[in-house]
Amino acid sequence: MRLLVLAVALALLVVPAHAQTLSLADRTSTKTYTAQELLVDPATRDVTIDDIVYHRAMTYRAIPTVELLKRVNIADDDYVQARATDNFSIAIPARLLKTVSPDTEAFIAIENPNAHWPPIPQDKEKSSAGPFYIVWRTSGAAEVSSEYWAYKLATLTVTDSPFKRWPGLGVDPVIAAADPIRRGLDRFVAVCMACHRFNGEGEGTQGPDLGMPMNPVDYFQPEALRKLLRDPSSVRHWPDQKMPAFSPESLPDADIDAIVAWLSYKAKRRQ
């Protein structure tokens, strides 16, 4: 009996290593892949990435997202909602995930259950970016938001764009296409919505709602708000702070100004 109990206990210990799965869903079906299946997938290969999470070059076994997304029904104007095991969630344009160019290509890196990646720098739990992780070979174009590097990935789900799902984020049609307000909306969706909702719209839960009960432009001086968006620690500290600093390469000053312009526009519309 003791031997049987010991065998069951050992089996339970090894289950998590073999139960790492990635779910891939479109509007009608869901496919589930284990890490072992993807590691030996014919489309998987070794890639070396200048990793913005580990802050150094990393070599991964990874499958190109363009190859993985061929297995679901997805249109170029769709988005893919990437959700992590810690409930981090970000919507990524499908066109970026399906892009293969000298400047941009996305991959799903797959952690070998028997050879874990290093802990994420400054991660309190000392855990790695696995079991799955969206990594990018990119020239540093700001369009590939730093939030699109989604680690501890659990699911990828084909969805409508955030602009369709949450129309309250939008701006009046009379606002010109080149107006910074529109750029600010685009950058809010790409950079901020992973953690923040706006007037209840969105999926972010790791940060406060930026539309209610007050808009940040109502209680921050413009320069302080810009500093907060660039590097929160330069303005204030708070328990369990998660919001990172953004480099000028990942979030140019012009984009910060555009986000503030969009927030200001939304605050005025509420009045």
C-alpha cells in the first residue's frame, strides 16, 4: 500500500511538466497543443532573439505564428487575444502575427519541460517566461508594442478588433485620420489595455480603470502624466507596482503625447 501511495504521489509530481498546453481557438473550434507536440512540430525551429524581457539574446525552439495561425480561421483584420496563466491579456493585430518580413516576424517560443528557461529578471516568483511565450524578431518598430511580448502564455483566441468589441473607446468620425487623438487611441489599445480598462471597456484587471471614476488628466498635471507614462517610479511608488517603464524606442515621446491627447479628448466628451 505504501508503495502504491508513493507511486501515485510521484505521478502527481510529474503531471504539471507534461500538462503544459497552449489552446488555439477561432470562432468555431479550439485546438490544444502540448509543449512536447509543438517542440517536435515540423514548423518549429531554433531562433535567436534580442529578448526585451530577458534583456539579452536568447535562443528558443519556436514555431512561427504565421504557421500556427494557418490552423485556424482568421482574417487579416482580426485580432488575436493572448492570455497568460496570470490572467494578463492583450489583443494583437492578426496582420502583425502573420507578417514575415526583414523587419518583423513573430514566434511562439516553447519551453522544454525538462530544461526550463532562466527566471524572468525581477520576477518575485523566480519563474521563467514559459511554458509558451510570444517573441519577436523586429527592427524595434514601435508598432510591435512591448506588451505583445506575452509570456507565460496559455491561450490564443481569434477575436474582432478592440475597436469593434468596445466602441466606447472610439472617437468621432470627424476627427482626421492624422490627428494625434487617433494615434493615441491606437497606442492606448496596443500599450495600455493589457492592464487597464476605460469606462469598464476592455479585459485588463492588473491596473485601475482609466476612465472612471476619474480620467488621469483630471488629477495629473500634463507633465507629471507624461512622466508617469514614461516611468511610473519617477513620479510615485505604490505597493505591488507592476507598471513598467517604457523606453523611447518602445514608446516614443510623440506616442505618449498622443495617448494624453486621447485621454483629454475622452475627458472633455464626458463633461
